[in-house]
Amino acid sequence: MHRAEVTARAWERLLAIREGRACACCGAWSAAERAALDLYAPIARRNADGQIVAQIGQSLDGRIAAENDDARDVSGPDGLAHLHRMRALVDAVVIGVRTALHDRPRLTVRLAKGANPARVIIDPAGRLPDDAPVLASNGARRIVVQSVDRPRAPGIEVIRVPRDGGWIAPEVIVDTLRSRGIRTMLVEGGSITIARFFEAGLLTRLHVAIAPLIIGAGPQGLTTSYAETLSQAIRPDTQAFGLGSDVVFDCALVAARVPTCAETQLASAAGQ
């Protein structure tokens, strides 16, 4: 396991990578800073295909909440900071309407330096009220993907697409968001939404942040179609990173090509 330390200068490098102004390979770094770059740089990089990463915060026994749905302290302080860093590195955070209604998240960046990402809520039946915290105006884009003809408050973008079996196909969601300039996405919840993107083969990475607690009962972090034998199980290329209160398993589901330093410099010059 790698001990990762996100120092101020390591984070500044990651924000520069996000903007296409720097690479992750150059520079003199401590071993812990290098581990932090290895953990976050794949998300920070902008490539032609775009990254779709999912994050799950869970207990040692694989629970994301207690049986009464209490999920407030399932992640430790470093696990929460990790989540906010991921938000700061992507174009948009995607959640399902059940998570928006039950958890009432804001999906903002408060525990790390960086801009708030766009907030995308998958709401096929239009159940989410316009005064939900996730739709509060703070300068970031607010997007609702729905299947019904339901008007929204000014400033809220509506993407209307048909349902397929009661849900909206993840492929359609991704294609529509990319047509609107959103390429790097964090699928943050809930477990059903993450599972649908996972089973559709759209996730490039999966981060599982494990906190040292045992809950005993409650909803599981990821529930997908099961393998009948272990030989059929998915075995992603995985590295473990210690972040203080939590351990993050970084699972690469699709191998991404890493741009060279020269390519990064050319891209930065072209953007000037």
C-alpha cells in the first residue's frame, strides 16, 4: 500500500494537470507526494475520450450506511477530503434522484482548493423539487436529466430523454452530456446509479474508499450482476493508497493512455 500525502504543491500540480498546463511525471517529489500524483492524475488529465470515474465510501464490511440509512459518518475526514478533491478535478458530478432526495447533498468543493463542478441529477420522473440543495445557484452548472415535460426554475438546464424500462440508459446520458461539453464525470451515487454505469461498461475507474468501522447491516456499496464463479469475476488493475483515516482502492477498469510531457506542452501552447 502507498501512503499518499496531498501537499499544497502536489495539489497545485494536479490542478495544473486538470487545466492541461502540466504533467504528472516531472519534478522532485517525496514518495508520499508521488503517490498522491499517481492517485489523482488519471482523473485530472483531460483526454480525447474523457474519464468517467465512480467513488464509493464504505465500511470494512462493505456498507455505505446503517440499516436506518444513516450515512453521515461512513467516511473519515480524509475520505471526505478525497471525495472533494475528486469533485474539483472533474467537469461534472452525477447522482441519481434518490440520492438527491434522501441525502440532500450540495456536491460542492469545500475541503479542497478548486472550482465547483457541474451538478447532474438523473431524475426520470421529475421528482426533485427546484429548491433542493443540489440545485442551489452558486455559479456552477445545474443539469437535470429527465423524461417528463416538467419545467424547471431559470438557470437549471433540462435534458429530456426517453426512459428505457423505467430508467434512462447511461450511454444516452453520457453522450448527451458530452455533446454539451462535459467530458470528465464523477458518478458519486447512489449505489444503483453507480452499478448501472458500471454494468454498461462506461466507468474508466472506480475508487473504493474504506473507513475502519464495522456496521454489521445496511445497504452495500456496489451491487451488480454477480459472477457465478470466481473465474468470471472482474479483477481490475488495483492499487491501494493510505490517506490517513481511510484507505482508497484505485481500480482501473479501462487502460488510459498517458500523454507525454511534449504532448502536454503542445496542448498548453495551443490553448494560449
